[in-house]
Amino acid sequence: MTSGDITGAQLQWPDLPAAQQPEWPQDGSVERVRETLAALPPLVFAGECDVLKSRLADAARGEAFLLQGGDCAEMFESATADNIRDRIRTLLQMAAVLTYGASTPVIKVGRIAGQFAKPRSKNTETRGDVTLPAFRGDIVNDFAFTPEARRPDPERLLRAYHTSASTLNLVRAFTTGGFADLRRVHEWNRGFIANSAYARYESMARDIDNAMKFMTACGVDFESTPLSAVELFSSHEALLLDYEQPLTRIDSRTGDAYAVSGHFVWVGERTRQLDGAHLDYVSRIKNPVGVKVGPDADPDEILRIIDQVDPEREPGRLTFITRMGAGKIRERLPRLVEKVTESGAPAVWVCDPMHGNTFESASGYKTREFDDVVDEVRGFFEVHGSLGTIPGGIHVELTGNDVTECLGGSEKILDADLATRYESACDPRLNHQQSLELSFLVAEMLSAR
């Protein structure tokens, strides 16, 4: 993997309009930071991205299932060993349950080590008589509502890189050093089931337990098989092009460009303009990429996105992450899936059941109903079942902590409980228990396919 000039004539995106970019100071500082980033080592490698692409090709064929999850927006101060461990633990527990339900491998992708930027509906935020730049994530400015904190600071791009590097270092240690041993993960899930609130999932947990005992009786050596370690890939929204561009490198094996900021990057609903910089950028890298799709998406526009981003129709290359809302997915998703299927594009279909179900509670908190999240996933499966197509995975905002940000679940979090531990700086996340409960419910849907 080598550095290279990827901003020349072969690429158009540096000269195209780019939505959702901060107003950096015009003092040359962002250019200096970009030069520094361009000289730093890659965070991930092209070969790892190719492996993930092959795994996603399996998901497109129904031979694997994608679990993508993590923070809405990572915070620098939250990148502690304990917080990273708890997020990885939650993903591992969910994956173990989904693997049983799907009877296929589960691809584990974290919204981790790079998810520091967030698009905003407005460029400014007003509190009382004070109007300041909107908080765009730790990679741009600070959440504190002061002129100094909200001023975009290019040096934060470097802090995002170094925080991502240390996070990935710890993730690799956790996933290969025994922490991810299937026996350990199963014991964690047994502890979850021991809570009477989750008794309805006891039967499935018992079946998994019996399967584990059967493997042991057959002489499976957990220590020397993949059951003691896992693959876990990193992903984030490719939002800030001043971060992505210097972390795009030429693969010395092939001469192709790869984003080395993460294994999988996606383009959001607010930045997927056909004539915009973001789609053009991802069309010119070889990573597997995703595109978020809302309920108002035009099917013909989606076909044009395919032609732009995946003209060769490469399996595993393109993932559509649908964010429709529980009340719209059964009506709006079929026409998109039908059009894409008719085109012959081997896209992976993934359900984001979070963003379309966000609302403000009576107490003023941005939240989501757990039942709506589950219902959107259920609708996602129903649509694909009726069309004979493949539901390829789920994409969830979650944390490994016991926050109170989403309503409902077997814990029965109420509006009055939200203030107890509402810690997200942007969107509400499922907590550890809600995440595990969702995995058992999705496992039931997978088993019923």
C-alpha cells in the first residue's frame, strides 16, 4: 500500500460540489493537516477490504448475514478500553445468536474507529439569543455550546486518525486474543437469559447450548479453530472528504485506489447526489461501499447510482442500507428491490431500522421506540420474503453501555427514564440489553425464513 496522487485528472470528485462539509478556517491549517494525514500509515489494508468484499458477496447470495453496529457518533473521550470492549462484546453476543438463527456465518462490522462525523439538517444551532455552528462530530468541533468549542478545527482530523488507530489496535487484540472465544460469548448470553425479562428467549439459548455441547462431544477443539477468534471489520460514513482524500492510497499490488480509513465506507442519504463529490469518490475506490436509501428514493435514481458506483456489477461491492421507518418500509421498499433485482445488480440489502423511527419525546429527548425498530426489521424480512429476494443484514446504532436513550424493550424504558442515562451527543442508541433482545428477535425471523 503506497501513497499516491489520487487527485489528478483520473478523479473528478475534488472539483465537484460536496454537501455537509464544515467551514474550515481560511488560514492554510486544513491543507497542512491533510499533508500530515497523507504521510501517516494506513489504518486498514487493501487485502482486508477485499476479504470483506468477498464476505459481502456471500451475503448477497444468502450465504452469510451482515451485522453492522456501533455508535451513532464516536466521541474521543469515549474511546476507552472499557467502552471499546463493551461494544465489541455486544456485537459478539449478537452475532452468536444471529449465527444460530441464520444457520450461516455472520459478518461482523463495527461502526467504529472512524465514525466521528455527522451530517446535520442545519448549519447552525440556536439556543435563546445565541446562534453558533452546529455540532458536526468530534472530528470537526466540540459539543459544548460556546463559540470556541463550535469553531471547526482541522487539528481534530489528526486526533480522529490517532484515536481510530488506537481503537483498531485494541479491537484486533480483543478479536484474536481469546476474548471472542465462542464459549465465553455463549456464557455471556446465558447470563442475559437468566434475567426473567428475557425468558421468552430461553428455548433458543438452550438450543445453542445443546449445539455447543454436541460440538464438544464430537471433539471440536475450540482453541485451534476459528471458534476462538473472529473477523471484525471497521466502517464509517465517508462524510469529510478532507479526511478521506489523504487517507486514500494506491494499492501496490494492483494500482487501484483504496480508502484506508476503514474497511467499509458508506454515503449517507444527505450526500448521495448523483452529481456530487461523495458518490464520485466512492465510485473510484475499490473498498466495498454502502449507500443509504430513504423512503422517498426514486428507483431510477438508484439504478443510476448502481451504474456509477458498481458498473461492473461486482458481487459484494455495493450495499444498499435502507432507512424507511416502520410505517413505510412495507410500502416503499418493494419497488426499489424489484427495480434493482430486474437490473441484475448483485447488491446486498441491509436494514437500518433506526433512522426512520426517530422522534422527540414529550420530555424533549430525541428517541426511538424499540417496537418500531423491531417492526421495521420485520417489514424488511416480509418484503424480501414476498419478492423471493435476500435480506442481507441489519445496520444498528448501539452501545455496550446501559444507557436510556431508546424507549421500550423488555426493560420497559419510559419517557421519564430517558434523563437517567442519556449520553448520546447525536442520535439515540439501543443499549446493551436492547441490542441483545433485538438479536434474539431477528434470529427468530431468520429461522422462520
